[in-house]
Amino acid sequence: MPDRPIAILAPDAAAPGIQAILEGQGVAHAVSDPDALAGGIAEGAFSGAIVHSDMLDAVAASTVPRAVTDQPPWSDFPFILLVERGRPGGLGGVAGMLGNTVPIELPVEPGLLLNAVQAAIRARRRQREAEAYLKRHEDSERNLTAMAETLEARVRERTKDLRQANERLLLEIDERRAAEERLRE
């Protein structure tokens, strides 16, 4: 399965610069607002997200934290937060709401951002592999359960057949004993 793009949520003035750094990597996808990012997270459309510090308050007030909370157990959606040095109050509670975050100070050093994006994509790929493994495991468990139920049904049926055969034999034995008794008399 090919890697999914990294969403970029940044002000209009900053988005082209971020996309330029990632140009040629084939990994960038600008999103228009936090709710579009939340929808992409819920749909599994992205490998991760880059969020500019100017968008953090909007992200906190959007459906993004809910989309992160609603992820399946295998998922830990990665966020790269581009933050200004000395931002008042730091990241606040946004990083805590988002969970898997890597802060990078602005102005962005291109190599650092590329490394963070590649690490996010690798991590998401491993998560998707874990998802596939868990699905195979669940499928195997369902198959084993179905086979066990089939086996139990066959055992019940065979046990019933054996019980009936045993009852017939016992009846036949009783009939033979009775016939032998009558012959002796």
C-alpha cells in the first residue's frame, strides 16, 4: 500500500514555503481548515500532519482532537508542530490533545522538517502494518472459532449416532438374551 500524504495546515502565507521544502517528496497535501484535517484523519487519508503555530488555537477548537481520540487502538496519528520560539504559553494544551507531536521551531530548517516528515511516514507505515497484522489475527481467530463450532457440531452429531447405535446394540443384546432364555425353557 502506498504511503499517504502529509497534511499541511498553515496560514496562506506560510503553506507555500512548507510545500516548497517538501517539493519532490510527493508527500505534501495542503488542507483548508482544521475540520478538513479532522475529516482526513477519520478517513485515514493522511500519514501525518504538519500544523503551523498560527493554526494551533483553531485546531484546539475544532474537531481534530475528537478525530484523534476516535482513532482505532493501533493508531497514533503523528503531528509535526511548527512553533515560534518563545510563543506565549508555549504549546498550551494543544500538544496534549493531539498526543503524538514533534515540535519544530520556526523558522524551519528544511533538513529537519524533511527528517521529521520521513519519520512520521515510517511510523505511520509501521502502524498500518500493525493494523494489517491485527486484522489477520482477528480473521484467524474467527476462522478458528468457526472451525471449533463445526467440530463441536460434528462431535455432538457423532456422539448422538454412537449413542443410538449403542442403544440398538443393548436392545439387540436384551432380545438375544430373551431369545436364549426362551430356548432354554
